[in-house]
Amino acid sequence: MFIPIFFILSFLFSSTNAADFCVGDLNGPVGPAGYSCKKTVTVNDFVYSGLAATGNTSNLIKAAVTPAFSAQFPGVNGLGISIARLDLAVGGVIPMHTHPGASEVLVVIQGTICAGFISSANKVYFKSLNKGDIMVFPQGLLHFQINAGKTQSLAFVSFSSPDPGLQILDFALFASDLPTDIIEETTFLDAAQIKKLKGVLGGT
């Protein structure tokens, strides 16, 4: 009788000592597990207003991603979640990219977005999404979003990590200092096209 009661009491006391959250201390070190915990926490640490404004889409891809990751919204630190706003002007595109650290859920709020991903077996899954439609993108797979309509599109994307990571394929190849001859051999593109793309995206 004594042993079961001992284990129950031990469980109760250990549970009361468990941390409910770990609001990120942006002034402290950051490691693979995220930011260290902030000592003094207020309700404002759990509220973020940065997704209210429309992102600036006057750029090469005619799109803007406004993140609420742990670096912008310390309240999500350690919780395994985050969110971002996606604005796409007419003709806007989020190029082929991947999030190494998270799966993604996209919810269309306004407009029409063609979205899709490519599986590791090179099977393509894509669809034209309208207001209220949701699509999921499995972790680590290449995916994209394109404004497929004639008006501005808006979506919110949530992630299964407070810091999902991002690698855009075009930027990795053509905004880097990867030598042209290596890109030519590994992508089957000709050197002239590669140099043109490096010129557009700022690679060397």
C-alpha cells in the first residue's frame, strides 16, 4: 500500500515542477533546442500583432512572407508551433523551397493560390486553392505557391516548429557562389542560362 501511494505523490510533485512554457530570451544564446527561457514573462509575450499588415510584394517574386517564428514571437519558443502570413500580388510566386524542420499547413484567406509539393518518389501533388481551402506540405519536401488569380492573394501558413527553417532552391543554386560548371553538370542547364540566373539573383 505504501509503495503505490509513494509513486502517486512523486508524480504529483514532479508534475507541479514541470515548466508550462519557455518564452524565448532573444538576448540570450540560441541552440538546437531554441532560445533559453526568459526570466520575467508577461501576457504580451504570448501576443503578436505583426501579421496584421500586408507584406511588401514589390520585389522580384511579387510576394511577401511575414513570419511569426520564435525570433519574432518568443512565446512560441519550445512549443513546436509557429505561423506566418503569405501575401501574393498578381503573378506572385513563392519559388520551389523546403522547410527542413517542419511540416506546413496553408489556409487560403483571399484569392486563388496554386500550391503543390513533390514527394521523395518525384510524384507531384498540386491543386488550385480558393478561400477557405487548406493544404498540407510534409516536412522537408520541395513545395511552392503561385497566385493563380487576377487579384491579390492572402494565406496564413502554420508550422510544426517554432523555427521551421527555409531553403529556396533557386536561391541556393543561383544566389550563391557555387561554381557555374558544377551547376551545369548537376542540373543539365547551359552555362549562359546559369550566368543569366546568377545575374538576376545575385550569385557569383
